[in-house]
Amino acid sequence: MVIFQFVPSAADILAGFHPTVAFLFQYLLQFVILFFPLWFFVVDKYGTTLADFGFKKVPILQILKTVALCYLLYLVVSYIILTILSATGLELAGFQDQQSYLPSFGYDSIGLISAFIVIILVAPFLEELFFRGFIYRVFTKTWPVWLGSILTALLFALIHFQLQTIIPLFILGLILNFAYQKTGSVWTSVIFHSFNNAIAFALDLYLYYHPEFLENLQSLT
């Protein structure tokens, strides 16, 4: 994606299209880079299916309970870290607000619909297929579970290219690993990932149309 910025005239060409086109083009490049080796060396070679990547059927009630537990855990851990930072006055460079993806799509109907599809439906499925369905399963077969989980979560955080939020993303990666481990199905981590992204999407959208909310919140503190 960085190299693409230096391709002659490429950025200028995409600038003439809707913002969604530029984002989807770069997302497609990332998809190809991540999944082509996986397809070539695993899927095509061995004829694997989704079941081979951990997409197993689990009772929906069990999935929903696990998702609720994981989200509560994510909130508690984040709250504890924020409380410690607030009490000590420390600032962590990697524990900042995550950059919104909505400006990359645009705020018209086409952009918002595209953002909804990509952020809530497509990205969680593809990312969980790659990280939990492949990376985590391979790592935990090669090394102890705790080490495989840490390495998978670290890669998950780095691949988002937002170093200012690497700590929350790392924590999220650990909890996604836990969600999968809890039920033995990647569908659980996909649903949790989608739910978490949906919350973030809704908050981003609300803050865009109600910017005074943050100002009022800051005045209270």
C-alpha cells in the first residue's frame, strides 16, 4: 500500500473516482498479498474447505454467549488500562483513538453502504479466515497455545497499519483467539469481530453527525 502511493499517476487516477473505489482497490491489493500464498500453497494444493480452516457448526446460543462474554472482557480490560493510565497520568503511544475508516469511503449513500458491507460483513470474515482459521491454528500446533496466541494477535494488530492503536488491536486479537478457542469454531470469532466492528461503525457514524457529543463529554471531564 505504501509502494502504491509512489506509482506514477496511480494516485491521481484513483483521485478522480469515488473514495470507495480507491479504498477497495487498496483493500484488494492487501487481500491478494495475504491470500494468494494461502490459496496457492494450501487451498489449491490440498483441496481444503472452510471446515479445514475451523469453520465448524456450533449451537447459535453457545456462540452468542461466547460473543457476549468476549465483548464484556474486552470492555473490562480496556477500562482497567484506561483507569491505570488516568490515575498515573501516563500516555501510551500505542493506546490512542483508532483512525476512522469512514472518510475513506465517503459519507454519501454509496460510501456508507460500501463501508457497512466491507467493515461489518466482508473484513471480519476474511480476517478471521486468515488469522484464526490459518495463522492461529498453525501457530498453536507448532508452539504452545499462549505463544501462538500472542504471535497471532501481534500480527493481527500490525496488519491494520495503525501503530497508534496497536495495543487495543493486540488485546482484540487475543480476545478473538479466545473466542475461537472457547467454541472451537472460527464462526464465533467472525461474529464477535462483526459485532465489534458494528459498534465502532455506529459510533463513528453518530459522532460524524453529532460532533458536539465529544465537546460536551470533554466539558464534563
